[in-house]
Amino acid sequence: MKVKVKKLVNSAIIPTFGSVESAGGDLYNAGDDVVISPSETVLIGTGLAVEIPEGYVGLVYARSGLASKCGLAPANKVGVIDSDYRGEIKVALFNHSKETRTVLKGERIAQMVIAPYLKVEYEEVEELSSTERGEGGFGSTGKK
């Protein structure tokens, strides 16, 4: 599948894959160096807009190395880019560490996975079907 990508600024870098089987394409900081204080969130532009096909979504995830080594990860955990959005992809990076971090221009900041999704309609009903679990274990099945 080909996904059309438009550079909004000359410094933008088209997403790249770390290996042949990588699911996520790396997204890069297209702006100036950014300083992120501990417990601070900063919106970082990629300088890119994409045309995601209908029936698909762009999911923006943390880069494992950046998160585990530097404490930097998307503030919303997973960003959602709808197929009808044509604006700049931006990543809200949150600094989980106790140190001020600097994200350099051209540095990889997140990864984007293009995935299919099901379009659903929500139907209000009076009753739901029963299951063995029922209402038990919200947040956990209770099993160890």
C-alpha cells in the first residue's frame, strides 16, 4: 500500500523504517531543537501531512528507545490520525524523566503505524447478552 505524504517544510523527513519488517515508520522533528523539562509536554511538528486511505488510520506510538532511555513518549499514549485529516502531523511529547531533555532537529520522535479499522454504529439497548465474566473484574479479570 502506498500512502501519499506531503512535505510542508523543506526540513521535513519522509517516514523511514528501521528494518524490512518494521510496522511503524519513524517520524522526525522538522523544526528547531526543542527543550522539554521534566513533566512537561511539548508539541513537535513533523512538517508532514498524509493522505491515509479511507478505512485506515494512522496510529502514532512511542519509539521504544526514546521512551526507555530518555523518558520521552507521546503524552496521549497513542495518537490517532483520521483518514480525512490533511493537516500537519504533530507529536505531543511528554518528558517522564527527572531531567531536562533536548530533542534535536531531525531526530526521530515517534513512529506511525497505518492500520485498518472497523466503522461501527453504536446502538442503545436495554440489555446486553450475558457472559461468564459479566461485570466482574473491571481493569482486571481478577485472575492471577
